[in-house]
Amino acid sequence: MGWESRAAGQRNYWPLLGAIVIAGFAFRLAGAQGGLWLDEAWSAELAREAGTPLGVFLNINHDNNHHLNSLWLQLVGFGAAPPLARALSIVTSTAAILVAAAIGRRRGDPIGLITAALFALSPMLVTLGSEARGYAPMSLALTIAVLLTDRWLMGQSQRRPATALALCFFLGAFSQLTMFFGFCAVAGWAAFALWKERGFRAALIEMLRLFGPAALSLAAVVAIILGAAHAAGTGFQFGRYEPFGLMLFLHALIEMLGYSFGLPFVSVWWLVVPPALVLLARGEGVARMGLYRLAIIAFPLLLALLQAGNVEHPRYYLVASMMLLLMVAEMVGLALTRGRWRRWTGAAALAVILAGSIWQDIDLAINRRGDPGGAVRALAARAPGGARVLLDRSTGYAMLEAAAAHARYPLAIVETPCPAERFLFVDRFKGEHFPAAITRCGATYRPIAQAYARGLSGTHWTLYERAR
């Protein structure tokens, strides 16, 4: 009976996993509708200005250049349909669901399915997996690196995966530079595990063999990026650089945690959750605890100690988010196999996470990150033959340009304040507000269309028309 039960479970595993992957793909595709928001649009603009694939590596010395994503945007062309511009992220993020399932399944089929479900539905991963940036390809590379390392540490790989790991970290870093944080977490986890098992000297030798090529590949990435920036004479540039601020840092961590689990309420109590979960996970027998301690606890603490800049973005902590999802999936799966109160607690936690995640994924599909394409549709309704639009500030340029290119709408974007054009486009960040009326060059403008972005990504905007 035991063998028959396991065989039946395996037969059920693949259809259930397929359904989960299809659901994850569907939510990503739904979230990929609507015009490119601020960061995406500027990525597309920079890729177009680079001209050639080589130009992506040599001419865009900017933090908004996620190299593999820029190459994809060049391939599909400026003004491509938004789902096509985001297709690289959709495909790689969906593939990461399968890899995450393989990681979870190492502790049993139920944990594999739970891990796949969390990766498929987490609003953090759905959002970043449905926008034209490099976070999704990076997440795929990192999950593969975790799976390869885990198999090697457990003695289940006949050959040392040094080359495969080097390729993962090389492509992951050229997708998004936060892959460096992932390398520190994965390599540190392996180092502690090998040190405990074999002693310091043997662990050091094995680490050089296993992660030496990966370290060299990351050094090559740094050399290419900094070398190109130095040769251009501009240095490496940041679109927006904010010095470290404690409240910004804590708020970003809280948002990351909330959107990881589909519960995006802002509360200081969220900050207690990661260390509490890590402590509980060890007692519950969760594997890979060295990885989770480094990625979930040590990584954010190090950023705070170093007073790093630009820490106000929740996406900055994607590595921690992914490791949290892996750890919680295993905790829930183990709880479901144990005593009554643990089983009910695990089932309730899973139901709340999945319900909240689906709710947020649906909201992303409805809101479309504010959809800057709505401004172009409003312009086309009032001026079918084309229009001239005055910008309130330069950040809105790429969004309007990309949306107009996709709609094939003749649009002239004007950045000089005078003379007063018929239309005025105003974009704002979180916390900023739109006036009911704006005066430019003696003319008064009143709003005719607007959108507010909800969730992790997006841009608020309002389109004004000159009052007669």
C-alpha cells in the first residue's frame, strides 16, 4: 500500500504543479498589460539610444540598465506591445516557479507544491515577473543556483556544479546587480555547511573549487560595467540616489514583507516576523537554515550597518523575499504533516497567504501600475491627428514616448515652459499630490485624465488641458 500511495501521489503531483504554473503565468500575463511605467520606459529609451547590443554594455552606464533586459528591449523594438516588452520577465519568472518547486520537493511532494504556489502567486514575484526589468531573470538564476548548491551539499551531484554556478551568477548579475547579494548568501551558506562537515582547511579548498569560477564571473561583470563607465568618461550614474535613511529602510522592509505574502499592510510589527520565523524554522527542522539566516537577517542588517543608499525600494530586497518564501513553504508543509494544532495553523497560514496574494495580483491586473498609456488614449480622443504636450518635469518623457510609439500616435513632447501648449502632463511619486489647476505661461490647465498606481511599481500621473 505504501508504494501504491507514493505512486498515486507522484501521478497527482505533476497535474497539480502544471495547474499552479499555468496560474502563475496567467497572473503575470494579466499584470503585464498597460503602458510601461517610469523605470521600464527609461530602460526602453536607454536601450534604443544604445543602438546595438554592444552599446548596451558600453554606452549605457546607468543603474537602470539591466543588461539582459535591455538586450531584449532592443530585440522587440521601442514601442513594442507591453506584454511583448515584458515577455522575458514573464517567461523567466514562470520558469522560476518550476525550479522553486524542485527545491521544495526535496523535502517531499506537498512541500514542492506549496513552494510552487507561493512563488506563483506572491505579489512581489508576480509584480517583478511582469515588468520589463531584470529582476525576474535574476530570480530564475538565483533559484537555479540554490538548487544546484543544495544538491551538491547533500551529495546528490556526481560532478561539482562549478561551471553551472558561474553561469548562473554571471547571467544573474547581468540581469540585476542585486545578484551579488544572492551570491554572498549562497556561498556563505555553503561555506558554513562545509566547514561544519569537513573542517576549515578542507572547506576552504572545496569552496575555491565550487565557487571560485562564480567569483571570477562576478568580477568580470564588475570589470565590464566599471570599465565601460570609465571609458565613457561619465562614470557610473544613478537615475535617483537617496542617502540612507532609517525610516525609508524600515518602510521598504515592511513593504517587501507585506507584498511577499499578499498582506501589504504597513505596520512596525512586520519587522518582528523575519527573525521570529527564522527561530521557529530551526525548531521545526527546516533545511538550508544557513542560507535563510544570511539572506533574511544578515543581508538587511549589513545594508543598515553600511548605511547604503537607495534602500527605500522594496524590490532591493528580492533575495530576502525569495528565501522567505522558500523557508515559509517548507515550514507550512512540515506543519501539515504533524500534530493537530500545527496542521490547522499551517493550513490557516497557507490559506491567508494564498487568498491575500490572489487579491493583490488581481488588483495589479486591474490597476496596471497606473497605465501611462491612458494619457495617450485621452490625447487621441481630443486630438486625433496628433498633439503637443508640455512636460511638468523630465521624468515623464520616456513614459509618454513609449506609450505613443506603441499606439502609433503622433506626439510632440515639449520640455520648455513657454509658449503654453494645449496639453500638460504631470507625473508624481508616492506621497506627492496633483493640484486641481496649474498655471503655466499665463495659461490655466485643468485635469482631463489621471491614474494612481497601486502596489510595488507604477507612476501616478495627470493629464491637463489648457482652459479656454
